[in-house]
Amino acid sequence: MKTVCYYEIANIRPRNDLINSTHKTILGRQCQITELVVGQRGWLLVDVGDDSFGPHRIALSNVLSVVGDDDLIIETENTIYTLKRITPKEEQKIIVRNAIRCNICGDEIESKQRHDFVTCICGACSVDGGSDYLRRCFKSPDCFTDISVYKSAVD
Ligand SMILES: [Zn+2]
């Protein structure tokens, strides 16, 4: 089974130091690797922000080396690309309810705004971040149960 990974094109370094229009267009964009075999041309599927046509297939020059695991450095004949592993837009979740239940005192606590720091009755755990991010403070990681609610970012 093939797992499809998503990356952000974090850096592009042309060997001749000339950034061209394609580089400008795809830098910082979300992409998937469609083909990456050392010694052959590489292909990326890039979200160029064009919603009517969708992702574009972008050709790389011959691949010389691929280094990395989550983040990749792809050296091609003409350019060096740095790809950063990301969660695709399609899988990003919106926080509807940022909440936990303390396993010690049973208190259910919810952070309703970004700087709404809430601690349970016994003081073992806290939530923060509201719908912006999930922050948890705790005496031990097993002292709470996450009861947060999410929805997909693309609904
Ligand atoms: Zn508690």
C-alpha cells in the first residue's frame, strides 16, 4: 500500500542562483511527490492556488539525491528543494471544543478563548488555547482524558 505524504516547499535553491517564475509560484505551497527516482526526472503535484484547475504537475530536472525522512532535501541537476512534511489542508481540523476531563477529580474543563487558561478543581491539569490551539498542562500525562471536539477544515 502506498501512503501519500504531503509537503510544503520550504526552500528552493537553484544551482545558478536564478529564481525563476515557477520557483516563485511554488515556493511555500503544499505538494505531493508523484515521482522521485534517483537518475530520473522528478515530478511534484503542487497546489498553486488555482482552484479552478486544482494541483499542477511540476517537472523537476534529473534527481541526484534524496535525503531525509519527514523533511526531504531533493537535489536535482538544476536545483535543490527542501520539502517540509505537513498535514494537508484536507485533513486539518478546526477546534470546536477544546476540553479535557481530569481523571483524578472528574472535573471537565474547557478553554473557550485563546488565553482562557482553565485548571480543574484538584489542580492536576489545565487547558488553554481556545479554538486556536490545544495547550495542556498536567502533573502527569495520564491524569486527563481529552474530550475535545473537531470538525474538518474543508466542509
Ligand atoms: Zn483534577
